Amino acid sequence: MFLDGLDVSMVGVALPSIGTELGLDTTSLQWIINGYVLGFGGLLLLGGRTADLLGRRNVFLVALAVFAIASLVGGLVDNGTLLIATRFVKGLAAAFTAPTAMSILTTTFKEGPARNRALSIFSVFGASGYSSGLILGGLLTSAGWRWTFLMPVPFAVAALVAAAVLIPKDRPADTGGHDLAGAVTLVAGMLLTVYTVVSAPARGWTDPLTLGSFALAAVLLASFFLVERRVAHPLVRLGILKVGTIVRANLSIMALFGSYLSFQFMVTIFLQSVLGWSPLKMALALLPTGLIVAVGSPFVGRLIDRFGTPRMIIAALTSLSLGYLWFLFVGSDQPTYVVAILPSTVLLGLGFALGFTSIMAQATSGVDDSEQGLASGLVQTSAQVGGALVLALTTALVTAGSHAVTGAGTAGFDQFRPGLVLVAGVALVGLAVTVSPLIRGRRYTSVPGAGRA
């Protein structure tokens, strides 16, 4: 978890330096990020199911080793295409390590206070990695962007050694045949969906190729659901999608990740390209969010035990919405950090701290051990797909009518307003989904270990 946060934030800071040395334009640079998203988001469900079928420890060790090798190669290549390829391979590896790590955690700790506290610590390491990556990215980029790729290697090796020593050997949690038809249609449909959403802003949303790709992706995903209804050993038991708390958790994580990643994207461009801030100054400006998550997450497990996951998720999405709205209405071409930016970072940090652990607890509560990999992969897939979709829409809004958003000082704050309205709207929709059972006069069903109803 620490490694994932570290890697993502460091690479984001280093993008301009990578483009200068390797001669990559903005369109090519985006694939350094989106290549990771494609591999990660497309194969998460397959990664979780593979862990259930082949054993979590073995899958985790192999995937983590691939992640370390891809990081090393990425820091050594001199070709943009090869660099993007290494990012895609790292995304593939993370698609297996992330749900496997999550299912190891949820099957090791029994539902209730123990699991909630474990999930809180899990969140602390993610936030610490992200915060560390911002600072290290700003410092290492000045020495050379390659260090931002090489830095994760020793962390990956350390995690690999620790996993081999500390994670007990296990047997497959589930049996049955491999649903190859379901895997192919799901992976192809997810990859094509994420690819189309990511590339549509540059190509055009009404371009025939974009529309055709969306149509083909819809056909593939529809075929997947048909296969899952008929195959003897499905990759995804569709009955899990009938549980309201699990569905709401997945929709909530889409709103949380989608809105926050898009907000961070806009603020990064605004502070560096419009205001001319250095990467390190920008990283320090956003640092309070990560620090609040790191400091506050250990206490979230106790709050879940007391108030339950629904109330915690409502509080989280409320805080996020207020953070976006504050920046939308107070921000300007010459913002005062203490007045415009700091309050938003504090509200976002509070919302993320309360929301991430609570959503993960709700998404995996009441699920049998044999399907913990599936549940973990499902909620993390929702996060990646939500992030890709909202970010693509945000990019389209921000770049509308201008090709100089990433230029030096040519874009004003008003150009980011439509994107800010979008991210605030996404957070509010997520809040409405969580609150809807209460509005309809229904009570949340109490889930053992997930807090009071």
C-alpha cells in the first residue's frame, strides 16, 4: 500500500522532466500515468479471483517480484514507448498485489474491531506513501527523473522479503474450473472501456472510433454477464451485486477516487502551469491532505465500531464536497494559500481519512473468505474505473476551447471552473447514493463487524 502511493505521486511530479529528456509531448506523457491505470483497472477482478483460486501468498509474491523488476527497467530505459510499457506491466502487477493484499488482510483479521483497525493501518501506509512520494518526487526530480522510478525498487524488495517471512502459507480459498470465457470478455471489456475513456478527450467524444470503441466495450461487458449466468464456475458470482451495502460501497469509492484524483490533477496544473510554482512548492501545498489521512486513519476503526460504516461514509463525502465547493467559490487567479487552498486540503484529508477505510470495510463485510479476493478486487476496480472516467471528463472540460492548459501561465482559474463543478457534483452524487436509503425511510441492514446499523 505504501509502495503504490509512493510510486503514483512521485511519477506525477516527474512528468515534465521525463518529457524534456525523452522528447515526449503532452499526449505521450499522459500514457505514463494512463498505462498504469489500464493495466491496473482492467485486471483487478481477475487478480482477486486468481488469488482465491491459486493461493494468496504465492500470487502476492510473484506479482510483487514483477512490480520490482518493472520499476528497475523503467528507470533504465531511454525510449518513451518502452517506458510506457513498463508502466503498463507495473499496472498488471498491481492488479494482482492490491486485491491479494486486501484479501490477506480481511481473511487474517476477523470481522469487527480487529479488521477495522487493520484496515485503518492499511490506510495509514497508503497515505504515508503518497505524502512521501510528493516530497521525494520534488527532491529527486531535481537530481534526475530516473530516481523516481528506481526509488520504489528497494521498497518492493523489502516488501517481498517481509511477505516471504511473515505471510503464512495458505491453500486456495476456492475450488472449481477457470472461467476463461468470463476472464477474456471481462478483461477485454474493462481494458477497452478504460482506454476509450482516457483517449476520448484527445480524439473527440463523437469521433466514430470513440463511439465504436464504446459500443464494442458494451458488447464485451454484456457478453461477460451472459457468460457468468451460465458457466459452472463463474469468475464473478453475480449474486454479490445484489447486496445493497456492497453496491453502495463500490459507488462511493468511485465518487471518492474519481473526484479527488481529478481535483488533484487540476490543482497540480493550476499551481505549476498557471501560478508558476515549483514541483516541491506544489507538493508542500498539497501535503496536509496526506498528513491528515496518515494521522487520522488509525482512529477511524474505532469510529466505525461506534457509528457504523454508512454514517462514516456520509461524513466523508460531505467533507469532500465542502472541500471542492470551497475551492470553487474562493479560488481565483491569485489565491491566498491560507484562505483558498489550505481549507480545501484539510477538508479533503478529513474526507479521505474517514471514507477510504469505511468504504473498504463495508465492501468486504459479510463476504465469505472464499470470495474476499473477489470483493477486494471489485471495490478497487470501481476506484480505478471511477478515477479514469471522472478524470477523462474533467480533462475534456478543462481543455475545451484551449490547447494551452499545460503551457506556462496561459490558463486562468476560470478555465478550471467547469472541472471543479464536475468533481463537486460527483462527490454530491456519491453522497446522495449513500444517504438514499435514509431518505426513503429505510434502515441500513446491520452487517456483523461493520458497525451499528
